[in-house]
Amino acid sequence: MIPDYVAAVDTVKVKLTIAYDGTAYQGWQVQATGLGVQQKIEEAAAKLFSTPKRIHSSSRTDTGVHALGMVAHVDLPKAEFKMSLRKLALALNAYLPEDIRIVSAQRMPASFHARFHARGKQYRYFVWNHPAMNPLLRRQAWHVPVKLDLPAMRTAAVHLLGQHDFRSFAATHTYDIADTVRTLTRCELRRRGSLLTFIIEGDGFLYKMCRGLVGTLVQLGQGKFGEPELKRMLAARNRRVAGMTAPAHGLVLWKVFYRKAGTGRTARTPKP
């Protein structure tokens, strides 16, 4: 059986790498009420091609979350697709608002799917750790004015690496989540002046999981609890025992990873 995400023979499969400032949007996905980034890109595509085109993404970012390396794919009608991939990106950008940009376009095999073929993602979370907020970063970083214990935060972050049940750090749902086990391959904290950058990589993420991890580590850095408590949070598998959820506006979907065809190596999306 041919998977239902394989493109029809009369279409061209195109992979898009997308950057956006999520401040004005209710997340990536088309919304019943409110505006999603996906909707704006589909409206731009409708200006270029005659039939409606669904944009399929690798992720669904939440309200206010940004992206530098969101990956999506679209099946375009071969009969209408007469431009180069570079011109396609330029043409879509001409119809998009300034806070959304197609960074690159790449032709892919018909079997490619932006979500199902993703092998991992990297998120970055930015914190401005200074008594006075940097006004230039007010929409891209969380202001934490009190001094943080960075060595303690880095030591605690090591315990998050590897395969764990991250239910304690994900947003609660009215329904039960079947599988809350994920594998983190990187949980790193960098400092440059007053700007802290959390780099979190893994094979997948639960809803608001990154923000739950960052919020918990920041509270640990404030001395509200210690490393032993973090271990107990992981084991508890209960959102109520873990720390706070960091604000959405500090989070950026940085990269999506894919395996190169015919190899065991993971390919990263092009850096914008």
C-alpha cells in the first residue's frame, strides 16, 4: 500500500524551511478563531497556484512561540510549477507579512513527509538575566531579574539527558497521553553577558515540555529547590510536582533533523 502522504504523480513535493516571529499568532496551526502561521503561508500559496494547497509541518508551535527552522512540505501542481525553487521562496515571501519568511525551498522525493520523517528537533530558549530588561529582546526573551546559580542549573540539567518519562514537565490535558517517554540528547545552558540560552535537543517533545523544563531549571537556579527534587520530579510523572512553565515568547524552534537518504546520518535543516 502506498502511504497516504505520498504525493500524486502530477505534483511536485517541496520542502520549505520557515522562520517566523510568533508574537502575533495563535501558534502554527490553522485556527478556528485567531490566526495561525500556517494559514498565512497557505494564503500566499493560493496567490501563486490555482488550487488550495495544504502545508504540512514538522511541528505545531504554541501561541507566541517563534521559529527559525520550522520545516514543512507542500505538494504543488506540476503543470503550474514553472519557477525555480529560489524564485518560489521569493514569490511566497512577497505575499507574506514581514514576520513570516520562507528561508529556503528544496525539491524532495514523493515519499517525504515533514512530520513523519523528522528524527529530532532542537529548541532554544532565551532568558535575559539582569535587573533591567533589554527592550530589544522584550518579545524574544523571558526577563528573570534575580541572580541565578548557573553551575547548579547546569549540573541538574545533566539528569534530564537520556530517555525519561517527561510527563511531569508537560502541560496537563483533559485526555490521557498514551506515550510520554522521550529522549533528550542535549540540554545545555550557555551564557553571554546577561543573555542565557538553553539548548534542548531530542527525538520529540510533549506539549509545553521545553517550557516546563526551562521554568523548572530557572526556579532551581533561584534556590527554590535543589538537584534531588529535580530527580523526584522526573520519577513522579505528575505535572503538579514540577516547576513553572516558562513564558512562550522566549522559545524558538531552532532546527529539525532528518536522516540523509541511504545513510544512518542525520541531516539538519539549512541554517537561516
